[in-house]
Amino acid sequence: MGKIARRLRCEYVIRFEDDGKFYFLLETRSGYEEHFARCGWYVVSQTDFNSRLTIGMGLYESGNLAGFMYRLDSGSEDEARFWNNILVFTFFNDFRKAFFPLDNRFQGFFRLDGSLCLYLYDYCPVRRNDKITFEGKKVSNAVWRFKSGEQTDLFVKLFSIAASRIRAVQENRHRAVLVPVPASTREKHRTRYEAFCRKLSADMGVADGYGAITVAYDRAQYKDTHGNGDRTANLEFHPEYFKDKCVLLVDDVLTTGSTFLQLRRKLIAHGARFVIGMFLAKTIAFEDERKDLSINNYTIPTT
């Protein structure tokens, strides 16, 4: 953190939380965005506080750091506390400015066919809008943006921070490759994953496996619990990317687990050492639908 303190030649207060979020109030014309980027910090939202200052928040890969640092011309701790209190008042009182979920810890852990699976958020599908909460709307927005290939840097940072806390991932980074679950068409797959995989693999320090599974021909999109036939029929596997490696298989939403299971078995058959699933979200299993979320004798855990 000393690096950013030396680089920022302006007045500022930056508050850090141990959940990977940071909040800032600083002079607008200070080049702070460039300095933040050099430190690997991602700005989620920012706005003018007044004609001189900008206020905002972002994500950073934390140790267990919490507290705040400042540089003020007055050098006054009282003034620093006042600026910090502005951040607390702005962001810790039912903060709703960023319409994305920003929790950056995998909240769900379970195994499918022996593989560890991790997901960030609970997802309420559109067909169950009668059950959706305000936080659920944020997750729905995130899923839609992810599928559309938007806000890539935000999703890279969320996955990267979450994965940095998982021992099984960190212990296998030297032999890990990031492989996306293919989208239904070649164009959707490229839009959703090409930049995402390149940036996330670099952030995590693992190999980029964007080309490990390619879409040979486009297919219809699978909807919810339907289409549990062969989901690999239109795919081509390229073992040179993943043979003898730990595959980090990443996807947007886990619903029945059928696609993950079929891809996992194909990857193992083609030489992958083992597979870990990482998902942006897992579909909530409501009581009246749980029978549909069981396939091949595997039941997707409920929260």
C-alpha cells in the first residue's frame, strides 16, 4: 500500500475493508485511476463529490487488511477522520448505487461427480420473479451482463479475488488452466469469454484455456432444466491445452449440473488430471422445482 501512497500526489483518504472492497475520497485531477490500475485495483463506481473531489469504491485483492490511509495538506488526523466518516456515511448506510453484487467470496462449496464446485451468488431465474429480492435483481443484472460480455473487468476481479481465497485453487496454480464452458454459438462464446479468459488467467497466474473446447457448430440455447441430452455433441476438445492439468472450468450459471458433468467427464477422458468448477451463480432450487434439479443421481445442493 505504500506504493500507492507515494504515487498519489494529491489529498486523499482511502478506506480498506478485509472483504476486498475499498472506498476513496480524493482530488479529481490527480491521475488516480492510472495508479489504482497499476496496483491491480478495480474501480466499480465513482462520482463527483464536489467541484474538487471524487468519491467512489472498488475491489482489490486483499490480505487481511482493514483501516484507512490518508494524505492531507493539513496533516490533521481529525480532518482525516472527517473524510473517512464521509465514506462511512456514503457507503455503509444501505448503499445501493452500484447495481451489481460485489461480494467477492465463494458462498457455495459442494462436489459434483467428485469435483469441487464453487459459486459466488444465488440466482433467481426470470420465471420466478415473484420470489426475487433487491439483491437478487443485482445478481440477475450481473448474470445478464456476464452473458453479454459486458463489465468484463469487474467479473475478472470478482472471480480473481474469490479464487485467491481457495486453497485447492492456489495449491494447483502451477498446473492449472482456465477453461470456459462453451456458449451456444461461436459468436456468443467469443463475446462472453475471449477477453474474460485472457484477463482472468493473467490475474490468477494460470494458463489461458480459451481454446481448449471450441464450438464446431451453433446449437439452440438450453433453457433452465430442459435439454439434458448430449451437451457436448457440437463441441471439439483440444487436449494439448489441458492434458495432465488441473482444469478450472468456469461458467455463468449452474442449474442442473448436466453440462458441467458431461464436460468434466470428457475432459478427464481426454487427459485432464482433475476439474474444479467455478460459477458466477447457482440457480435457487425452490421447493416446487427441486425434482427437476436432479440429474444422473446427482442433486444440486440447495442453500
